[in-house]
Amino acid sequence: MGNKDDELKEAELLIEERRYNQAIELLTEVMRDSPRYFDEAEKLLAKIREARELYNRTYRELLETLDIREGEELDEQEAYEIIRRLEELDAEPNSASIEAFAQARRSIIFTVNDQRFQQIMNQADTLLADQRYIEAIELYLSGFDLHRELFEEEEDFNSPQLLRQIDSRIETIQGLSESFRSLYPRLDSSLRDYSASAGDAPRRWDDFSQLFSELLDLWRQVVEQANSIDSIRLSIMDADTTDIPFLSTLRVLTRGRPASERPNGIAGAVERPLVAAMERLGSDALAWIEQEYQSSVLRFTQRFRPLETAPEQEETVVEDVPESGRVPAVEPEAGFETVIALAEQGGSLFERQIALHNRREELDMEHKVGPRARQSQASSLYYQAHGFAAEVYIDLAQELREMEGLEEIYGNLRKVESIQENRLELERNLSILQNQVQLVEEYREQYDGYAQSGVEVERAQGIVNELLRQLRVSLAEGRDFEGRMVDKIADIRYRSVRATLESSSESIDRASRLVEGVQEPLEEGGEPVLIRDPNGAIDLIREAENGLAAARETVSGVLEDLTGEKPYIRSQERIAERVEEGRIFLERFEALNTSIAEINAEAVELNRQADIALAEGDIRLGQAENELAAESFEAARERLEQAGEAYSASLLYREDPEVRRIIDEEIPEIGEEIIFQQNQLVVREVREMINRGRELFLQERFIEAEQVLSRAQSRWLLTHTEDNQEVVFWLNRVERALEATSGITIEEDDPLYPEMMQILNLAKEDFRRGVELFEQGDRQRALERFAAAEKKTEYIKEPFPNNQEAGALYLRILQYTQPDQFESIYRERFRTAANKLESQPEEAYRELQVLRQIDDDFPGLQDAIYKAEIATGIRQPPPDPEKLARARSLYAQAESIVNRDVRAQFPVALTYLNEAINLDPNYQEAMVLKDRLQAGQGGQISVVLSSSDQQQLRRAQDMYIDGRYYEAQAIVEQLWQNPENRSNPKLLDLRRRIESRL
């Protein structure tokens, strides 16, 4: 062990010499071997730590200097100064520090080179944006030595062979750049001299196409060299190497940055002007061909489709076409020939665009400028479509002119043979058009493959589709023209059929009306009646039947020809209409023949029915005359009515003037005789019935009187239309008497008679037993019996409130149950009944009859009953001298009219006599004169209406049955206007029934 003091001094010397590692080893040994020197050693270690802290701070400063932020630049001198200071702070650095210093120096070199690289790229982007492409390439070439120093320092890369490969690529790129220096001015100069509106612009497209090819090839070689450099880079990189800056920089300077939005690098400097020029000329080419094509299509449309062209559209399209490039022409072919020339001249422009896209794909270059591959392909397809369409349009125009010539000839053709010759020429044109359609459809199919690969083909398809539409329209028009020819032929052949159908239909319609009947007046101003003529109908349908047979044969021939036509002819609406017309003709033939058969059958049936009805009428008329001779008036009337109905029915089937004469003349004459003779009998019988009814009434046999008088009225109405007023007078008295006596007794034929009589007898028994108990002094039990009897009387009065026995029994009960009040009760009921003699005589009469059974001698009771009998009509009032005098006066006036035989005033005389009998019901002289007058007048009944009125009445009856009440009423009221019809029983009956419904 040496002297520790010397060791401490040695350590201090090492610290001064900045040999800190040796000093630390020595101090560590001293502190381990001689603890008493620990403090001195610790002080020296503190100096070392202080020096190391300064070293660390300086090293961190170096790191911060090398940490370049975005937008900042490395201060190269400052970085080297910090490294120098670090070397001074540690005279004996370890291997890690030495490596760190070396890495720091490389970082400085890399950063400086990278900063230069970024400056080059940024400045070049500015130059490219300003279209200073040659300057940009010079700037890119200036950076080709960046990072080469470090690259050559690497032992793995410092190979002469490798460096020769790299230098060879660099020299090639520099040579290509030199070529661009000569090509670009040519392109720029050509573009400056080029004008899209110049007349020779399309002819210069070939020159541009050659330049585009040279530039495209130059661009391809530049990219290939860049890719070759990158291949070298990838081949020499090992697993631990992330990049080789020298080669990566060369690649980017040549190929451009992958992440940039627009192309840069030397390849980008070549690509940008190339694409811009391609776009410009491609756009011009499209504009030229579009304008010329649209102008030509417009002229085509104006020429062949004038209705499809709007005036404002025509003006716009023509003005957009450069005057120097448009060749005015009346016909559209010249314009389409120009389109074809443009398609040939400009097609190579789009081929170069597509070639560029293909090279990009082959060289793995991203698309960053200009249209995408699919867009370029779409533009090329669109451009080519114009040329193709123009060629087809020229052929189409020729065919359309020929078809126009045929159209002009067709308008003057009137014969079937001439139209057929014209059609043969048209079929040749249509065959050519069909071939063109097929050609265009096949051309259009190519777009399907492009569309599947994502290429936009709508514009190109639009051109081809419009062309195809024009072709199809032309083909359709031609086929339509052909269809019109076929239609015209059919129409010519149908004309005779239509005439036959029209005449036959009219004949059949007339025949149908003759069998169905027409409403016509028989005389001027008369009401229309139904008239049928089945024989006339038969003559008409025979004539129609012959014409229809020939027409059917013609229609069958036309239909056979039409159904054998071409499908596109058959599918035309007009042809379908002709076929349908033919079928309708056949259907009409069938329908008309059916109608003929039906009309014939109906006419035969009408004649048969008319003959039957006529025979029936003759039989019934003879029977009526026989019954009249036998004075069987009812039978005679019935047979006469049957004869009239039969004759009238005959007229419904067949009009016959002779039958109408029988109905209008013979039947009314016989009917009047029947009614006259029958009325003599009716007047006598009714008088006998009136007298019998009076007798029964006076005997208070009111129900029997009512029955007799009702029969008298019914008998009277056999020959009269209005009630017998004398019968009405006695019926009214009977009805009042019946009302007054109604319900007083319970009739044996009443359904409740057995039950009510049993209860009434029980009530009487309860009352009798109550009287016995009352007389025996058993008042309580007597009252119970009286209450039971009273309850039974109330039960009877519910269905029979006017029952006299029940009412009287109730009053007798009151005599025992309310003896003190009974007199006042009786008196009050009498007073109430007396007060009702004028207002309610029937009710007063019934009440007085009940009171009469209790006390027949009650003061004023008999007088009140007498008045009630007169008021209710039960008793005839005493003769009134004034009424008797008035009755005699009326009789005298009536007698005067009769004696003077003033028949027009007989109805007045009859009114006087009815009034006289009403004033004096016992006036026999008036009754005799009345009967004589009515018997002499005859009956008022009309047995049979006129023939026309009978038909109208039958119509009204049918309408009533169908529920058409208002229509039936209108006919009835029209018939009612004729006073002679108002006495017809059937008309009266129908009128009453209609009124009851409305």
C-alpha cells in the first residue's frame, strides 16, 4: 500500500487534467483502504461530480441543438462548438462518448443535407407552380450529391462497382433532363402559337401528338431510372438499416415525393406540362367535335325531324360553332363529314393520354395531375362516338330521303295494287335501316366492358343512344309508314262493309222499333200511344240479312291478310284497331244476325199473340151481347170489359185500325146500353134497401140498418161513380146511433163475452150478499162484499168503459157504502151529463141511461134522455116548418127542370132533390122524382175506355206495380182530364191506390 497522501495528490492532479475516470478509481481505492481519508477523498469526488454535471448540461445542449423543429434550421457552427467543448471537458472519454460524438457529427451532416433537400423540393414546387419547369429540373439536379459523403464513408457501400452503377443512372437522368431542355421550348412555343379558334387548329393536332409521344417517352425513362436507383437501395439494405439517405434523396429528386398532392421531382417537371397540354388540346378537340356534331345533328333534325327542334335551341347551337370551322349546308351530310375528319385528326390526342395512364400503372406512379385513366378513356370513347355516329347519320339521311319520295307518291294512291307496289320499295329501305340498327347496337356493346371497369360511358352512350334513337325512330316511322299502307288497304276494303252495316243496322233498328213499339199520337194533338208493326219488321230484316252475308265474306278476307302480316305491322295500334274493327264487324254481324233472329221471333210471336187476343175479343164481345139480351148485366159488363181488354191487348202486339174502331165505337155503344138497363134495376133495388134501412133504424136495430145501407151504397156504385147522398144521410145517422150505444152491452160474438159475463155475475152476487149482510147488521162484512163487487165492476170497465150494467151496479154499491153522499154524487153526475148534451151527446146519452136504472123518476132525467136521443140521431126531431117549406121549394125547382126536360140541368135538379130529402127524410114525392130522374139519366159508369186511353191506363198500371208511383200518377192525371174517363171504375181505383201511396 502506498502513501495515501500521495495518492490523494495524484487524484487531484488527474482531476485537473480532466482524467476523471482514473481519478475515480484511485479515490475509490483510498476510501476503501484508508477510511480516515474518506472526507478528503469525498471532496475530490465532489469536484468530479461537479465537472460531470457541467459535461451533462453541455451534452443536453448539444441534443437540443440537433433537435430541429418544423420550420427551423440547424446552426451547424454552434453544433460543432458544443462538441469541441465536450471534448475539452473530458480528456479521456469512454468509447460510448466517442461513438456519440461521431454520431452527432453524422447527424449534423445529415441534417444540413436534409435541410438543403427540403429547400430544393420547396423551391422546385414554387417553380413548377410558375410553370418554370427547366429551372425546376436544374434545381433538382443540384441536389444529386446530397448525403453522398456519408454514403461513401460507409464501408458496406464504398464499392467502386456500386458507385459506378449509381453514377450511370445519374448520368442518364442528367441526359434526359438535357433532352427536356430542348423539347419543352418546342412544346411551349407551339402552345403559344396555337389557338383553338384558328381554322387550321385540328390539322396541328398531329404535330402536338408527336411532341406528346416524345415527352411521354422521356418521362417514362426518367421514372425508370428513378425506380432503378430505388432497386439498388433496396438491394444493399440489410435488416438493421432503415434507409440510405443518398439513394432515397436521388429517388425523390428524380421521381418525386409519393405523398405530394401534385407531381414533383424531375418526372413531375416533365409530366406537368405534358398533361396540361394534353388536357388543353383534348378539351379543344372535344369542343370542336361536339360543336360540329351538334350543329350537324341539329340540321339533320331540322331536315328530317322539324317538330323536335325548338327555335331557341337552333339559334344557340349554331352560334357556338366557330365560323371558320363550320361549313354551312342545306343538307346535314357536309357537317357530318367534317365530324368524321375531326375524329380522325384528334383521335391520337386521346391515345397519348391513355398511353400516359398505362405507363403510370406499369411504373407504379400515382395519378396526381390531369384526368384519371378512366376519365381519359371516357373522353376517348366519347370522342370516337362522334365519328362513328356521323358515318351512320350520312347513310341514314340517304334512306330518309328515299322514304320521303315514297311518302309523296303514297298520298295520291287510291288503288290497292298501287299501294302494294309502293310498299315493296319501302321494304328495301327498312331492311337497310334494320342493318344499321344492328350495327349500332353491336358498337354500343363495347361500353359494357368499360362500364364494368369503372369507366364513365354515359356521354359516349348518350351519343350512340341518341343515334340509335334516331335510327329506331326512323325505322319506326318507316314501319309506321308501312303500317299506314297496310291500314289504307284494309280501310279501302272495309268501306263497303261500313256502308252495308250502316244500312242494315238502320233497317234492323227500324224493325226493332216496329216490334218494340213507338209512342205516336193516333191523331193530331192526341196523346201518343204504343204502336207495333210486326209484319213491317219482318220485311225489313229480310232485306238486311242478304246484305250482311256479303259483307262478312269481305271482312274475313281482310282479317286473314292482317293476321298474316309481319309482327311489327301487327303490333301497330292502327293495325290492331283494324283487326279489332274487323272483329267488331264480325261481332256486329253476329249481333245483327242475332237481332234479326230475335226480331223475327218476336214479330212472329207478336202476330201470334195479336191473333189470339183478337179472337178472344171477338168471343167476349159476342158473349157480352148475349148476356145483355138475357139481362145478366154484371156478366154482360164483365164480358164487355174482357172484350175491351182483349182487343186492347191485340193492339199492344199489332196495330190494327179495325180493332181500334171496335174499341172506340162498338164497345162503348154496347157498354152504355148495359149500364142504362142495369141502372134501372139498381135505382129500384137501392130505394128498397133505403126504406128497409130506415125501418131497422127506427126499431133501434142499428147494426142491421148499417149492413143494409152499406149494401145499398155498394149496389148504387155499380152504375155510379159517386155515393148516393140519401144513403150517406142514413148511414151517418146509424153511425152516430152506434157510437152512442157502443159498449152499453157486451155482445155474444165478442171474444171477451164469456169472461166478462162471468165476472159481472160474480159482481152481482157479491152485491146481493153484501145487501143481505148489511140488512143483518153485519156492516163490516157487507162492506167487504161491496168492495169485492166494486173491484169486479172496475175490471169490466177497463175493456168496456160504457157497459151499462157495470155502471149501474157501481152506483147501487155507492148507495150502501156512501149513503150520506150518494144523493149529491147522483145529482153531480146528472148535471155533468146534462152539460155534455151539446158538446158530447153520445157520452151524455150513455151516462143518462145508467142514471135511469137507479132513479127513473129523477127530476129532468126523462127530458134529458129525449134531448140526447135527438142529438145522437137515435130519435127523429119533430118537423121544422121552415125546413119543410124549404124542402117543398127545392122539390118544385127540381120538378120544373125535369118537366121542362132541361137535361143539362138534371145534375142541378138531382142536387135539389137530395137536399129536400135531407131536410125532410119522409118526403116521398121527392124520393119518387129522384128515382125517376136517376133511372132516366142512366148510369155514370164508363165500362171501357177508348183504345188509346186503355193503352195509357195499362202503362200506368204497370208503372204502379213497378213502384213508379209518380210516373203512374202523371199518366192517370192526364187520363183524368177527359171527363168521360172519370166514370171508369178501373181508372178510379188506380187513382185512389196511387194517392194512398203518395
